[in-house]
Amino acid sequence: MEFHRLIGARRSLRAFSQRLVEPEKIERMLEAARWSPSCANRQPWRFVVVPADAPTRAAVEAALDAGNAWAKRAPVLIAVGARREDAAVVESRDYFLLDTGLALMSLLYRAVDQGLLVHPMAGWKEEPLRAALGLPGEFTPAAVVAVGYAGNSADLDEATRKKDEKPRTRKPLGEIAFRSRWGEPFEGTLPSAPAKVYETEMQLRFGDTDAMGHVNNAKVVTYLELGRVRFFADVMGVERIEDYRFILAEVSCRYRIPILLNDRVVVRMHITDVHRSSFRFRCDLYDPRDGRVFVEAETVQVMYDYTTGRPLPVDADFLARARDYIGG
């Protein structure tokens, strides 16, 4: 999953399915944590994995606060923390909890990348947790993480369900980041969404379908190509094939539901990132009648001189014409 999608997909929800988590997914999460940055490479973090059948599981569940009873349904609980003596100390600054937080974030995002739901918790009693897991006295537990697959919110009690239904909010950028000195707000310039989104409808053909009656996945890449071509014709004013001054560098697709021959398919696209010589399209293929999204995709294009075979910088004319379609 693209990193920006991971950020958007991560939610600390509370409804867990009782579907077991594959051991290899837990191992990948721990590997992601293991490769996290740490001050002086001391790697002070430690994780205790407690699956549903662990002999310590009941005692760990008993250490949870009453408001976190929902976490008992999670197939895996992971306690994370560190010892001060295992980490770097620079002047009077301890880094063991900062390092552990970095590792925990890696673990969380790797879980989301594998389709899992993860919820780090602060609501637990320290002494019962220590006793349940045999934690050393000098060890500082920092969080207990519930891990599993998303379940049905109807299984939650009303008060807990309302917590999950609250909209996701964040403080303004200027409140958390400053420019040059404390108190001078960092003024963001990136639009949260583009002023315009380009859309063009595809004509489905019987030859686009496979033996299952679905539009072949490879055809989706062709639809994306047609979308790019029409974008450059309609927005950039390109009329001749030799005026297409880019080359495709990367395509990634997430196929959500099959496209059938009687579906209507519109390519919806905008530009998210512009670098020195490249830019990125974010695209959806959807049915305008009911809003169903068939495919989520991203493509990276590199401005290219076909005569010299070398990349070109993105020029001012491109930026001027595309400005309203950049954002998100």
C-alpha cells in the first residue's frame, strides 16, 4: 500500500473480528519495528506478544481498564516498552521512550499494510501487567496494542460504538509546527484537495472481458493510459503525439471490485506530487451512477526527451496549466 494510503487507513477502532491473525503477519510487524531508527543504534524497544491461547492471556486481559474491555476480542495483544539503561542518554536527555515510539509506529503501519486493525492503548494497570508478563522492575511498559482484523461495530456497546463513529480530526499545521522560532506558525501551502478533478468516461467493449465475464485487469492499465492521454489533450492542449513529453515510470493498482460489461466506468484523476522531473497521478475508476469504486491507482510519469533519452525538468508551463489539478 502507498504510504499516504497507510496514513489515511490507520484508525484506532475498537471492533475486532475473532478471525485469527496469521503468525507471519505478526513477525513482519516485529521485523518492521526491529529496523526502526534509534539514537546511537541502541534499539531499546522490547515486545511481548500475547496471542489468545497464551497462558498469560487472561492475566493481561485482567490488567486492562474497564473501558478497554473491547480489546479482549482481539486475537493478539502486544505489550511494548523499554529499559532506560538499554538506550542512549545525551546530556540529560533520555531516548528510550522516543526510540520505542518510533518502533511502535513502524509496527502499527506494517500491520495496516497487511490489512490488520491495530489499536495502541494506555488504559491498563501497570502492576497487574508487570505481574502477568514477568516484566523486570527497571522495564517501563509504554503501551499495549490490540491486533486483529476489523469486526462488526454492532458488536460494541453503544458508548464504545459512538467513540468509533466520531470523525477523525487533527490540529491545524500551524498549531503543531513553527517556522524559524517557537510561536511562528508554519504556514502550509499544500492544498488538501485539488481545485479540480479531471474525469473522462471509458467505452467498455466485449473484448475487454475475460473468461469470468469481468474486465481483464490488464485492461485497467489501458484505461489509465487513455485517461492520461485525454488529460494532456484537454488540460495541457496537446494535439500531436510528439508533444507528449513524458514516459510512464510506475503503475500501482488496487482492484477493489470487478468491472462488468454493463457497468459505466469513469476515470477520475488529479496530480498529487510534482518533483523536479516527475509527477504523480492519483486515479479512481468508478461508476458515476452509484459511486462504486472499482480500482484505485497511482501512476508516476517522468518528463522525458525522446531525442536524447534523458529526463527533463518539469517546466513552468506544465505547472501553470496543471495548477488547479494538483493537491491531496
